[in-house]
Amino acid sequence: MADVTQYHILFYGTNDGYQGNRAQIALYTGSQCIGYVRFHDPGMPFPADAVQANGQTIMHLPTTLFDGVLDVLRNEKPITFYFASNHAFLGTGATEPVGEAEG
């Protein structure tokens, strides 16, 4: 399980995006890229989540979840990213009180 400390966003134009992706968020621990969340429009190929040979985790989500993922990255901490049971997981790394904003 890795802590996400930084991220980088790319959007892809044209009808088919780039390599079947509409957008991508690269996730980092410090300066090390630990993986990617790739977003797909309806009708685009939707690959399974995977870990690459270099250890980076790739998560695939529909574009409808882009705003929610970005909101979590902007407003929550800690954030963890990992691969288990053939799925990538991105989420808060600890429980938080309901209704409490980050400080």
C-alpha cells in the first residue's frame, strides 16, 4: 500500500482519446510514479486493472468518476493506492469523522 502525495492530470482529445483513454491521473509518492488512474468514455475499451512489470498499478474507471477522484485527491489525506485481488484501490488511508474538513 502506497501513500499518494502528488498527482498529475492529462486530458486527451480526438474521438478515441490516446490509447483508448480519455484522461489520466498519474499518482506519486514523492517524486516516484506509483501508478495511474485512466478514464474511459462509454464505448472505449475498458481493460482490467493491472500491475505493470515496473511495479506501477493501473486503475481503469469511467469518465463519470473523474470529478469524484479529483475531489478526493484535492481534499483528503492520507490517500492510499494499491493492487489486491486483481483490482486497484484508491481511497482514504484512515477513518475520518463525518463532516470534518481537512485542516
